Amino acid sequence: MICAHCGYGTTQTSRNVRRIAPKYDDSLNDPKGGVFEKTWSCDYCDQVTR
Ligand SMILES: [Zn+2]
């Protein structure tokens, strides 16, 4: 992946996946259960990308 911050083609670590809608349940077990946002962090500059 190419980092949007530093431009290096580094590996990026999947930092977390969180549900942004709906918010009735924190469970991530149901892939059809809402809209998810995955955030990644660059291994080079440690900036979080989406
Ligand atoms: Zn970077």
C-alpha cells in the first residue's frame, strides 16, 4: 500500500475496525450489521490512514 502521508510503499497495519452505523451494538460478528470503518497505520511514519 502507498501511504497517503509519506508516499512510501510500506506495509500498513490494520489498527482496528469499528462500526460507525448503526450504533446499537458493539459486536463486530455480523458483517451485514452496519457500516464499518477500517483504520490503518503506516509502518513508516505511523500516521493513521483510512
Ligand atoms: Zn506513511
